Amino acid sequence: MNTITIAIDGFSSTGKSTLAKQLAKHLGYVYVDTGAMYRAIALFAMQMGYITNEFFDKETLINSLPNIKLHFEFNSELGFAEMYLNDVNVEKEIRTIEVSSFVSKIAEVSEVRAKLVEQQQEMGKGKGIVMDGRDIGTVVFPNAELKIFMTASPETRAQRRFDELQAKGDSVTYEEVLKNVQERDYIDTHRDDSPLVKADDAIEIDNSYLTREEQFTAVLELAEEIISN
């Protein structure tokens, strides 16, 4: 049996993390949520006052990067690894709409991307890993054996995200979430450094009308075919 690298890219709120967690659990692979890493840096920048709706002090954030320590710790009760920022569990804090509104701007910063891509590549040296993000199949693991590119309509993704936030008790409107999704799409696809694009050898999955189980089954079959060859 081969051990492979699975790279999952795509737009925000397409369920990349859910799919990646399912695959990793089933295959016994390591799961890495790269979005959580960018979110943690966005949270750090917010806490330090480096980014607000009015301004973004990129230089100070870049100079602070050596002081930012990120790591994942597996939570056996939840069944997945949680994000830690400078040894503090920030898993809940990084999932807010406020962090979502800044994360794409943070991800535009080349120095931030360089720091995180280096860490991500180190994590995946031994293969047996499922990683999701925006540039996994194009930049982080261009030689990944299986590349998936996920998409869905902005309205579908906004509704999913709105439902998630409502379930957590967050006070947001659907219109706010849709605006956030559309803004992130634009920034992610138009940034100069590693924009969101489908890798030439990636398999595109539009999950607008797929259940989580249908999506998981389809991608698992693709993975198992490669693993068994």
C-alpha cells in the first residue's frame, strides 16, 4: 500500500476542512488545516492592533513573525487537532466572522506565506498527510499524488457559513456572511503571491448539490485507487 499526499484547495466555505478531516481519519493520515494557521496570524494581528477596518500595519506584522509560534494539538474528545497561538488554544477565537474578514488580507503578505509554507512542507515530508488550503496543490505540495479543487456557488457557501455561525451563537446576518465570502473570493483569486487557482492536475468538485457523505465517498474512491496502485 502506498502512502500519499492529498492536497485539497478551493474557495472559502466549500467544506475543505470537513472533507480533509474525514479522509485523514479514515486513512489514518495526519490532517493539517492551513487555514487555521493563517487565521491564527490574523487573530494575532487583531490582538496587537496591527489590522483594523481602517488600516493594516504590514511592516510591524512582518517584523513580529519571529515571535509568532503556531502548533496543533490533537484533542481526543473532539477527534481533531486544535490551533495554538503562542501556546494558547485559539480554536474558537479564529472561527469568528471578524477573523474571517481579515484572513485573506493577512494571506496576501508574502512574508507570512513564506513562513507558513515552510512549516507546512516540513509537516508533509513523510507523506501520509491530508492538507487543505488555497495553494496546497500549486505551491506547498506541487507533487501531491491526489489534488482536489473544491467549489460551490457563493450563495450556497454563504448559507452554510451562516448556519454554522448561527449554531455557535454568533450574531451575524446572511448578507454580512455573503459579503465576506465574495470579498474573500476576490482577494484570494487576485493576490500577487500564490493566488487561488486550480492546479492543472487537480480534480474539480462542485459540491453545491452534494451531501458531505456523497463528497467523501467520491474523493475516498479516488484516493484508494491511487493508494492501491
